[in-house]
Amino acid sequence: MSDHREAPVMPVQAFEPPYYLAVFTAVRTADQDGYRETNARLEELVRSVPGYLGMDYAQSPGGPAITVAYFRDAEDLARWRTDAEHRAAQQRGRAQWYQSYSLHVAKVEHSHGFTRAEG
């Protein structure tokens, strides 16, 4: 979903399970007209979904882009999945922006993290 030019400094934190995630992996077409604007709007919109926890994004130059969105529960994720603007962007993505994509939804049952202390 994202078109970040810089990698985030920190990944999304580990949350207290259970929670849900959606992993969206895509290969884009050459025609990206309107993608950035739509993507910026969707990022703004998803932040307003109750239960939205955060997002991680990575892309290989010339390769697939991977976005992982985290939600507190299945209902929150369903709210995002069925949002009218999100649905319209999905249709445009299939028609114009994506060569291929996959979406995987999972319930997280274990989560932990690590941050190196500075100094």
C-alpha cells in the first residue's frame, strides 16, 4: 500500500497478542498515474480505523513491495477491508497499478521485539 522513499527507523512494535495482520505483496505495473495520491489518502484513512495498530513497508528495487498492516481484532481489519474508498482503490489497483499481488491475513498468537540500547 505504501510508496515510502525512506525506510522507517523502527519496525512496528510487538503488541500484546492476539492481534491480526494483513500482508499485501505486490508487483506494480509501469502505469502508476494517481498511485501516490491514492496511497497517501489510504494511509490517512487507515489511521482513522479503530483498532489500527500500525504498518510496516519494504520494497526491493524493481521487485515486490510488501506492506504489513496490524489491527487489534478481526472486526477492525474487516472494517478496513470493506471501507468504500479502500474498495475503490483496490479496483483501480487491479485495473491499473498492479501486475500481480497476494494478500495474506493472519492472527498473531505470539509477538516479541528487541531494540538495542544506544551507547
